[in-house]
Amino acid sequence: MNKSQLRRHLRRLRNELSPDQRRSASLGLLQTAIREGLFLKYRRIGFYLPFEGEMDLLPLLNHALWQGKICYLPVVPQRFEKKLSFTRLTDRASWYRNRYGIHEHWSPRPARARQLDLLFMPLVGFDEEGYRLGMGGGFYDTSLAYLGRRRTWRKPYLIGIGYECQKVRQVPRDPWDMPLDAALTERRLYRFPKVK
């Protein structure tokens, strides 16, 4: 299967999950994150708001806020731009919908990905080597391209978020695809060795 075919197949599987299965998976994700100690060493954490069946991170986000973590949400750039910025989640900021219909959080001073310690990334699929299949917009790959060019800069730690049914043997790859450090599902945390 090519990327488009695999993306369609995995999105269909994801969309077939019932609301109860989604809620249960979201709580399972939180339990796995706590069991694995994901919040112990990271202070500045990037989250996302779910779109088109993506895993709901609200329980995870609420737990991070309760732990005193500084939480950020991505902002999709204007047309013809690909780099995401990240706005700090505060109770005083205003919300709006971007061009894709996703809620975003406004901030006068957005951060770049390299300023985060941990970044939770949505995915459509992931494989055994840590390669992620996204929605196809290229926003995360473009925003994290610097990681492929630098030997010492390892921030942020990249964790793909998905359902167990989204794990596949191999994701088709392009040279610009950035591998994940780990993938978190409702059942477990998959850690991946760094590709040289």
C-alpha cells in the first residue's frame, strides 16, 4: 500500500471505533502514561486537540496541568507556511477555529517546537521502527526538520499518540519523514531506537 491507501485504511479503522471504545482508550492512554512515568522529567509539553477521530488527550492534558506542567497547543500557520508554532495554554487566552476547523488557542508569544521538552503528536499510523503516518499536511515534519540536521539537539522528545489498531508492520517513508522516539497507545508505550 502507498501512503494514501494506508492512510485511508487506517482512518477507516479509527473511525469505526465506538464512542465508548474511544473514551476507554483515552483513559487507558492516561494510565499507560502514568505507569511509564512520562510526566516525571518533562516540564514543557506540547499537546494537540483531537480532530477527525484522533485520540482525545484531554485526560492526559488535565493530568499534566494538575502536575504543574507548562502545556502548549499547536497553531497551524497561514497558507503556504508549514511550520507549527505552539501557544501556552492559559485560562485567559481566547479560542478560535483555524482553516481546518480545529480549535486553536491564541497567544501573543508563541513558542517553537525546539522550546518544548516533550511533544505528543497525532498520527494515522505508526510502525515498528517509529515512523509515523500523519494526515498528509507535512506540518509536524516541517516543524521538526531541524532534528534531522543536528546531532546534539534532541528536544523535544517525540511521542506519537494513537490507538493500538493503528500500529502496522511498516509505514511507507519519504526522506523528510521524522521518526518518533516513542508511540503511546491505550495499551502500552513503544520506545524506538534512534535511527542513525
